[in-house]
Amino acid sequence: MPTTDFHPLKKMTTHLDDQGIAQYQLITANGLLAMNKLIGSPLTLIFNNHIACQHCGRKTKKSYSQGFCFPCMQKLAQCDMCIMKPEQCHFDSGTCREPEWGEQHCMVDHYVYLANTSGLKVGITRHTQLPTRWIDQGATQALPIFKVNTRFQSGLVEIALAEFIADKTNWRAMLKGNNDAIDLTQLADELKPQIAKKLDQLRLKFGEQAITELNEAVTNIQYPVLAFPTKISSHNFDKSAIVSGVLQGIKGQYLLFDTGVINIRKFTSYYVSIDYTENNETVL
């Protein structure tokens, strides 16, 4: 059974293979660990009670904004409230915490999309984050419907659509199984006329080229899961330093054990070692 050295957790890297299956890699001290091949085998994560800010490296008793110390959480643009609520972007007001970071991450093309996670939802992401964003949310289907020039504008379009559909994922429902397929293309055709007036107002304000209607194909995503939990029980390193069990699957950024689930992204910057057994017979 291989064991890795202690290393700060980061969200798993992902990609879709040729069969549309989400492939996961966990960043460890020994390099990238392919997680799909561990499904069906025992896996243990051990937290050594050390958390270090992913930005400055300062030791911190508590992780803020998924991996930062309190001072960095207060000063970094990526920890500002507008990251969660892009419609509150204040870059144009000259008050961005880090204007250069904002130029690179917010003042660039974004997509507004429909997804099937715990049900139909609307979301936004940078143009460079597809299909990563969809995998991180546990979406089984996704469809980009608008391309916009900035994060702020994508937030305004998202708000318009959120009057008719959800803009959040129920993570417990998402982890209990895959929803029935939804005709996202038809739903997009039904939703677009309902926000047409709002889109006209936004184009009048930001320019005709600010919002582009898309005609894309639906992306279907499969997850490497042998069995979904019937009851959701969450592991928490703040309460127990050891998370162990048979890895039953992965969906979103959650590892699904037979003993409970854990959100890897939630514990960013927690120093963890990993004991695992490779199951070469499991193919997902």
C-alpha cells in the first residue's frame, strides 16, 4: 500500500476522456495521483493538524475562503465577495483589491450556462474553465448559452435567468445519484425570450457585442461511481484527523467513501498524507 508524504490539499484536477468520463487527479507530494483507478479500494487520508495559507504560506489555525489565512482573505481580490456574487464587481469603480488580477480573471470572456446538477441550474465561468467548472459542480449535462465580455456582465445575465431557475446546486441531492436527462437545448430556447428585454437593456448599456447568443451542443458527463450514498454523512478534518474507507466513487470535488463523503476543495491547504491501494481491475 503506497503512502504519500504530507502535502497541502488542493482541488482535484479534472478532464473528460474520450468516453465522456470525468478523470480525476489528486495533487500529492509525490506528484499527480490518478484517482479513478483507486475506486473500489481502501483509501485513507490523514491530516497532521497543519494548515498553511496557499498564498503567503503563513500557518493558520483556520482556513478562510478555501485555503487562505485571515489577512490574505481580507486583501486578495480572489477572496472578495464579488467572486461569489459577480454582479457586485466593483472593478470599474476603481476599488478592485488587485486591479491586475481583475484584468486577468474578471475582465475576460465568460460563459453563462445551463447545467443539470441536483436539477436544472444556471451558472457562469471563465472561458478557460470548461468543462472543469461543470465537473467541479457534479453536472451530468451542461450547455453554454451566452458568451459575455466580463465577469460582471455574466453575473447580470445570470441574475436575469435566476428569476426562472435555480442558481445553486443542492450538493446533498447531487451526491445521491444522477438526475434524469434534461433537454437543455429546449429549455434554453424557452428561457431566452423571457429575458430578452433585460438582454436588450444590457446591450444598450455595454454595447451590442457585449453579449453573444450561442448555439452549442450539450456536453454529457459521466462520473466514476460504483455506488452512490443513500444517506449523506460528511467527513470533516476539523473534527477527525483520519478519513478512511473504501472509495466508492467521485463526483464534483467529493470523494464518496462507504463511510461518508468529503469535499476535497473545502479542505484546501490542509496538510494530508494518503494511504491507498490501486485496484487495477476497476475500470471507470
